[in-house]
Amino acid sequence: MATEHSRSSARLMIAPAVFVLLVWMLVPLIMTLYFSFADYRPLRATFETWIGFDNYASFLTSSSFLSSIGTTLWMVGSILMITIVGGVLLALLLDRPMFGQGIVRILVIAPFFVMPTVSALVWKNMFFNVDNGLFSYLFKFFGAQPFDFLSQLPLFSIVVIVAWQWLPFATLILLTAVQSLSSEQLEAAEMDGAPALSRFWYIILPHLSRAITVVILIQTIFLLSVFAEILVTTNGGPGVASTNLTYLVYARSLLNFDVGGGSAGGVVAIILANIVAIFLMRMIGKNLDA
């Protein structure tokens, strides 16, 4: 058992790190809150220290706000669906004995370690490029006109890019869960004549429920703030077709040079993200205690 002296020493040693972390987090948050109540437009040399909730009212009533919320939810839901379904299938495949199994697992997990900006550039130039992209060559090979994915299906393109990045994470978590499943249960079910689909539905899938919960919980928090992929590929366009809440805050702050309005949008985004996180922790997180 730890003594009072050892506990005091531990608190003293971690105090500098805690202090630095708090300063690192609180200073930007306090500045954002301060500017959200001010009219600060650097290019117009405008700085009014207090305008009340005008920035919040302008941000929440703008036509782009509701569309960005819908885009964000559609993006998060689509990516979660792809990564969970694909992750389960890949986990079951990688759990089976095969030649070069270790190398295959490394190759499957590798995309998760690629920086978002790099992966977006790769997809933009190597796959979605209407002139020299791989998909364009495939369309031409089959006698069809090349299709401009980034202009015609911008949101779908971003979902594909981000899902490609997060699929390895889901696969890794779900593969670990599959490997923890007792083989005796599956063997007993097989001996009793249960078909493969029934074994998956009644044995494997319930066993994976906690791992799926973890994937949903972690990925949702990060997917709410997707930004680099949008900036590199579509710039939120055409129009606002691929503008999520994070990119809308960026556009208001750095493209329109409205620091006050962008700060208000950042505060709104923080509040909404915390609401979603609390909801997930309370509703979905209950499965972890089951």
C-alpha cells in the first residue's frame, strides 16, 4: 500500500506536467471565449471588445451552419458504417491461417500511420485526378468518360479517404477481440450443425460488441473534427457541399478574416462535440460495463 509520503511525492512530480497541460489547454480556450464576444476583423482594422452574443447569433442563423451540421453527421455516420463493417470482415479474414499472415496484417494496418494530409494528397492525385488518376484510366479502359469525383461527389470522396485511414484502426481493435474468442464455443457450435452465418450472428458478433463500442466511441470523437482531408481535396466545395462544422469555423476565421465570428463558431463546435461525447459515454459506454 502506498504511504502518504509516497502519494505526496507522486503528486509533486506530476504537478509540473499537469500545470503545463492546463495552461496549454486553458489559454487558447480563454482567448477563444474572449474573442467570441468581440468584433475583431484584422483586415478592416476593426476591434470592438464587446458586442454581446452577436457573433453567436450570426453563426447559428447562417445558412451554412445547418448544412454543415448535416454534412458532419452524414460524414461521421458513413465512415463509422464503412469502418465497422469492413473492420469486422477484415478481422475475420486476418484471423484465418494464411501464408505471410504477419506481413498481410502489417500492410492492412499501415494506412493508419499515414498523415491525413499525405493520404488526402495521394487519393486526390493518384486516384481521383480526372486527367491522370487511376479511376480515370479505368473509365477510359471500359470506354466511358472520366468521372470527376471531387467535383461531382465531393462528400463521398472525403468519406472514402477518411474511411481508408480509419479502417486499419477498427480492424486492429476487432482483430484483437476476435482472437480473444474461445475456439471451443465455435467448435461446439460447428459440431452441433450450426451454419457459418449462425455462428457469426449468435457467437462472434455478440463477442465483438464491446470492441465495436470502443471503435464507435473513439472514432466519433475524432471524426467530428475532420479538416485536413477537406482542405486538401475540395476546400469545402463545390459551394458548401463538403463543408463540415470544423471547416466552417476555419472559413469564417481565416478565409473571411472574422476572428470574432470564427471564435464563436469554435465555441459552438466545442459545445456540440462535448454533447456528443457525453451522449456516447452515457448511452453507448454502458455496453462496456455490461
